[in-house]
Amino acid sequence: MATSSHDTILNSTISEETWVLQTRQKLKNATPFDENTPISVCHVPKFISVINPQAYAPQVIALGPYHYLRPELCHMDRYKIETIKWYWTSHQIGLVVEKLQEIGSKVRACYHKYLDVEDDTLALMLAIDGLFLIYLLSKHLNRFTDDASVFRDVMMLENQIPIIVLKEIENTIGSNDAALFSMMQVFCESQSPFVLSSDYQQVLQESEVLHLLDLLHEMITMHEIIKQPASAPQEVTEVSRQESLVLKVDPDKDKLIQDSIDILTSAAASSIKPIKQLTSLPWRKISNLLSHGSGLKEVASKNPLVQEIDIPSVSKLSKLAGIKFQPETGGNLQIHLDSPTATLYMPVITLNGNSEVILRNLVAYEMASRNSTSGYHNLILAQYVDLMSGMIDTKEDASLLQRAGIIKGDLSNSQVADLFNGMNKSSQKVYNETAAKINAYYWQKPKVKVYRFVKKYVYESWRVLTVVFTLVLLFLMILQSVCDVYDCKRVVKW
């Protein structure tokens, strides 16, 4: 479980006298801060982690200073030490500690939060964790059995080891940067939920990578960043303003509204002859309407903290707007609507037990680092997750995408729906152009307009309509009974 911040080494409780002594010592022997080193290991903001804090705080192993002395993780310290002693000599480990002490100012500059530890403590900590991470990467490269829980923690933002630390370790133990970079790439390929572009290795520069999570982010988004315009339009279209009523509703109520539309469509399409119309009506849907008509209520969201963008669900897009779903190929992360063919192209995503943690931390990294000195990050993954969270409401939505070959992996449709329903909207200020285009197309469809009318006007008078429905059906049933006794065909041609 996640722990509160006071359990970590960054918020240790010290006396006032100790603090004064430490601060004076630091003022005398202050090491100049390295302004040229980009901040890369960001602290996850509360507004991001509040929905699911366990997805951002390591559950098995701490790497780096952010979660180092959490009591429930300390049992792994012995395992880390025994592991690195098995693979490297005490002399090599000592040299690594010395080298990391020499670049202490650069290491500190990589972290977003102030590190309340001495230089020798930080060097020893990162030497152990850096060597252990290299061991994990080489273990994976050699196709050893994966430990899913450990690898999940390795991909968390607050658990990242800066690349300058890993390079220093590799050079000290006699390896090279190319071998390290290759291991990191192989590991990220295995953890990526998306199909990666085949030519990413030709574009990606080793010098630009900040840590393991940053490498995965770059491998996923590099082609999208190249294609993104310098600035996205900031105004929402008139259609999306008008139709911002596309809020999440209780699936049962929404199904009733769609059933009523189907009944009206069926009645309009059938003959005006009463007996034929009576037998052709969808009685199961009518029964469903009547049984729910007097007691429908809004159902509260499973998690009231979660906010989603305004966009129709996959089921509505399919049933009401006639949109088909096709997988996008070639490592493209964009969701693209082809209006002439009513086809929505979406990237293939493979979901397993680690996917939620990886997606959440990739989005957290985008959000936390977009204004940092590490360079501007377009919110590509954040917008993708926003769209998926908005379009997947139920297991039926997930099932439609699974059958289309867009969602793959080990998770059930219910688990996929729960995953995306628990994802909070990335930002109130983020404009999602794809969502605006889908909304504009959706709300122009005739069946959608009928749906909106029924939802807005008819549903409010549901009890009255239930009585009317009942009377009409009673009349038709009486008429059917009369015709069974008296041969109606002699009087009227039905």
C-alpha cells in the first residue's frame, strides 16, 4: 500500500538544533547547484495521484531517494545488496560509490524535490539501486523469468534512476553506454502497451534520454511529436460547446432510452395494420421499459473524484452514429475519424496486469515535465488516455474494441472498463481536437438527434409515457382478443 509522505527519507523528523547544525554546515560547504542538468525525476503531484495513489508509489522495491526508508520496502534492501555482491566485487562497488560522490551536484539536480541526505549517503544509495537496476535489465535481456511486481515498480516515475547515474556506473564497472542503452531499449519494448514504430532506433538519440520511463515515452511518442503542430487550437468548436451535455449516465437508464428509440423505429417501419404491428413490436424491450418506468434514478459514479472528457461511448458511436472501429498500424498513436467511411482508426493497445501503472506514470511524467527544463512534452499520451477513458464506460464498450482488434491482452472486458473508468481527466485546460471532431460528427446524425430529443424531453415525462404505453398496449391486446373471437378478416383486411 502507498504510504504517507512522513514515512520517507525526504521528510525525516529532526530536532530544531540538528536542523540548525546541518544547515550551517551546508552553508559553509555548499556545493554549487548544476543548472545545466535537467530535472528528470519528478514528484507526482497530488491532483494526479489522489485517484489511485498505489499506482505511483512502489509496492515492492524502492529505487532512489523518494521512497527509500519506507518500512514496508526495507526488506528488499538485503536482497538488493546480496544480488549486487553476487555479480560485482566489493572493489567495484566501492569505486562506483566514489564516482557518484564526485558528481553529487549533477545527481541532485536531476530530482525535483530537495534531497535531505548527505552526499555520501546519496552516493551509496544510488550505487546499490543503480547496480541492481542494471542487473534487472540484463536479467530481462537474458530472458530470465520476469517478476511482474518488481518491473511494475521499476516503471514508476518516482522510482526512476537518472541516466547519468547509470552511465557512470557502467563506465566504472568496465561496460559501455551502448550496452546500457540497448538493454534499456529491449526492456522498454517488452513493457510498452503500444506497437512501436519500426524505425524508432534511427530517430532516437541516446544523449536525449533522461531515464527508463523517459525512454519508453520517447519510443512511444516520437513520431507524434514530430507531426504535432507548434500550437494546438485553443477554442472549442460551437458543436462541442452546445453538446457538452454528453455526460456519463447510468448504463441501465441509457439502455432504456436507446430501447425506446428502437421501439419507435420499429413501430414506424411496420405496417399501420394493428394486428401485424402488435406482433412485430419488440416486446422484450417494451417490458423492460414498463418495469423500469416508475423508478429510474441517476446512479452516482463509482468514483466521484474521476472526471472524464465529454465524448460518446464506443457503444453509442457504433449504434447511434454507425461508426466502425479499425486498428491503426505503423506505430501511430493518433485516434483518427474518417468521416466519409464512418470509420474511427485507433492504435492497438495490449493490456495486462502492469498496464495501468505504466499508463498512469507515463501520463504523470508528461504532466509533470511539460514545463521543466527537460524540454517541452506534448500531451500525446494524456490526450489518448482521456479519449479512451471517455469512450469506454462499460464492458460492452471494451468488448467492441476487443472484437475490432484494437484492445488485446490478458485483461477481461470488465477489467478494461474499470481501468479506464478510473483514469482522471488530465487537465481542465487541455483541448482535445480529436474529441471535438468526433462530437461534431456524432451530433449531426439523425438517430443521435432523436436520442437527444428522447433524453431531453421524453425521459422527463417517463411516468406519463408509461401510462400511455400501457393503455395503448392494452387496447391492442383487447383488439387482438376481439379478432380472435370475431373473424376480423371478414370486416377489414388486416
